[in-house]
Amino acid sequence: MPRNLIPVLIGILIFQAAVAFAEPWSDRITVTVRGHGPDVVLIPGLTCSVAVWDTTATHLAGHYRLHLIQVDGFAGTPAQANAQGPVVQPIVDAIDTYISARGLKEPCVIGHSLGGTIGMMLALQHPKDAGKLMIVDSLPFPGLIFGAYDVDSAKKIAAKMRENTLKQSQKAFARDETRFLRILVKSQEGRKRAADWAVASDKSVVARASYDDLTTDLRPQLDQIKIPVTILYPWDSKSGYSKDQTDAFYRQNYAGLPNKTFARIDDSYHFIMLDQPDAFLKQVDKFLASE
């Protein structure tokens, strides 16, 4: 064999080894594992750092093995493969690959906001990926919040929002995200943390993930989710709606889901784990302990 081919062959072998042993989910999500015990997968919402689960993880790590999902491109993390194209469905695929590769057997899944959408999609597309699911203030058709009545109308609204975000300067993006979070996080400390994560996020990933989320309507498929599902949602006197109206809204949207439990957390905005951490942990404990 000619001597000058040896370095080339060595390089090929190294490349093949790297490809063979690369983590197949690692270009979409980063996963941190903490604790020991039954498996729990935690999925944060749009723009969020995995640190949104810090209090939850500290509380649970002594009794559960936690798989904390960080979506690449959110909260200052590199976008990697999320830098272009759809975001949400590839994230679902990456989490499914992770669960399968790690041999997790029907873990409990907890998802907040966009993470709730992803949790429902996992349960629908990969029924063995979740033994039970907690949805933290998410809807099966998020476009409803922005005035859409079906997927077609949601696409028009979401496309405009996506293009506006993509055209924004970073300064304008930071300003708008900070303002928006005032109605999502009630606690001052929590609002500051969530705003920092949002401002540090890749706005292209945020724009495309938002489009994916708002144009997803899972209502017609809810009857296919057979596992136990807990829907956790907030209420606050400043919302403009009564407790009864809020209860009815969530019950109506999840009417097609067969095996469900509702739990309302009062005096909270969208980020329940930041606004009412004790009440949130109480519900998480109840969810994880239930059969």
C-alpha cells in the first residue's frame, strides 16, 4: 500500500467511527440526566432554558431519574440543526430517538407550553414513549389563543408573526419578548429569568417553532391518547376571566381526551413553576404517585 494513502485511510476510519457513535438526537436537543429512580422526561416551553425546571429537579432528583430536555437554539444554546426548516416535529423525533436509545420504558413526561404540545405529539406518534403525561398550561390547538379558528386561519396568523420576528432587529426582538413575558410570568424574579432566556434565544428558531406550534391542531386526535393525562393550568384575578370560565375553557378544549385529570393553580400566570412553585410541586408529586 502506498505510504501516502495511510493518512487518508486513517482519516476515513476516524470519520466513520465518529458517525457510528454520534448521538443521533444531539443536533436538535441536549439532554441532562439527574437523579436515580423511575424515569421522568421534562420538556420546557418556547425560548426556555432547562433551568426552568431547577426547583422541580432539586425536589425530584432524590427519587427519580430526570431527563431534562434543552431545545437547541433556545436560551443562548447553539441552534445546530434547528437553524433551518421545521422545528417542532424534528424535536419530537429527537426525543423519541433519545427515549428508544436510552431504553426508557414508558417514562412519565412533563411538558410546559410548547413542551406540552411536544408531549402530546409523543403520546400520539409513539405511544410507548410515555406512561403518563402532565401538560402544564398548553392547548391542543394553541392557535386559538391568537384568534385562529382552524389550521388554515392559524397559518395566516402564524406566518405573519414568523415573518415579523425574522425581520426584527435583535434589539426589537429583545424588547418585544421582554414585554410579552409580563403577561406570562407574575413573579418579578421569574420574569427576569424568563426574559433573559428569551432574549438569548435564536430568533429564527423561535419564529419557526412558534409557527409550528400555532399551526398544530391535535383536538381531532385526542381520543387516541389512552394514557393518563393531567392538565395543569393557571388562573389569576387579573386575567379578566372567572375561575368557572377558566375551568370551562380548558375542559372544552380537552373534551376529546379520554383519561384526564384537571388541576387549576390560582394566583399564577403561564409559568406556574415560577409563580407558584410549592403548589406546582404538590401537583407534580400527585401526578407521579398516581397509578
